[in-house]
Amino acid sequence: MYPETLTTGHRVIWSLPEHLRTDNLVLVFHDAGSTVETVAEHYFAYLPEATTGLAIQAGFDATFGHSWFTTNDYQHPNFPEVISTAHRVFDAIDEDEYGTSNYASIQLLGIGQGAAVATTVLRVRPEAINSVVGLNGYVIENAMLAALDNGSSETTTDIAPVLWITTENVEDESTIYTHDWLTAHTRLTEAETTSAITPFLTQNVS
């Protein structure tokens, strides 16, 4: 693992040293109250050889790490926090930071609250994202985000593929909304184990 503090002040960990990084990027988002080290240690191992992982540290301090939002309430997020989080992600791939914005592919992998980040980034910049992997996460229910949803795509090729992994048997309102949103706005594949991650990411490398 290769930690770095960006000029934006954000702390990140790369999966590869600079001279070995490829232009197929996988952004990795940790869960609420977790750390960038933990997510990198556990999930960089799932990345295909052709990709480079970039794990980004969330912006809010938590008891045992950091969180992306100050609440896990999928229905009542603090919208400025949501937009701030999206910009935190965009800062990590901005051309001023690394000298290039010409990534061949950008895929997102989020765990828990990090999956909410991944789907939010997809909603804000769908044209920039090749695919999303979410693990035991949720999609934020918010009218302003809903206004961004691409419900008018005429072909399935315009819609990002999403692998949604659920290893915990939880059925609540957030689960129902999440499934409905993913079904309506993505090409959804569902799985129950993390073994599906590597084949999915490999398939969606440009």
C-alpha cells in the first residue's frame, strides 16, 4: 500500500507505486467509522491486475476512524455534506492533481456508507463512471439527488452496470428503496459473496 496526502489535503492510499499505476482506476470508499487503511488492506486484493486502486479517506472524524456523512439516515441526509463528499472524490481524480484526467476507465467500490458515496458519485457524474460495486450499503433517498437521476436513457448501454453485494440478511425501508433505485437506474447484478467483485471489475475495464 502506498499512502499519500494530496495537495487538496485529502489522505489516500494507492494500490501501486507511481511508476506502475495504470489508467484504469478503481476508487475505493470505506464504511462509516472505518479507516482508509482497513479498506485498502481488505479490498485491494480484489482489484484486477490491469487496474490501480485509490482508497480515499472520508472527511468527518468518527470514534474509530472517519465517516463520509454525519448520519446513516438514508432518507434525511445533510445535502451539503453529500455534495461536499462528491467533490472530495472528484478532487482525487482532478487533472490538476495528477497531470491527467484521461483515465480509460473509472470504477467505484464502496462498503456500507461508502456504497452510498459510490452511488451518489454515479448520480452526479454518470458519464465519468464505468461501473459500481456496492457491499452491504444503501442508496440515498433525496429529492435533489433524484433530480439528477438519468431516467430517460434510451438504451441500456447508457446505464452503468452495478454489482450489489448483500452478505447480511437485513430488510428495511432503505433496502427496499435501494433495490428499487438500482433496478430503475442501473444494470443491476446482485450477489451474496465478495467472490463476484474481481470478475465484475475485470469485465468493466475499458
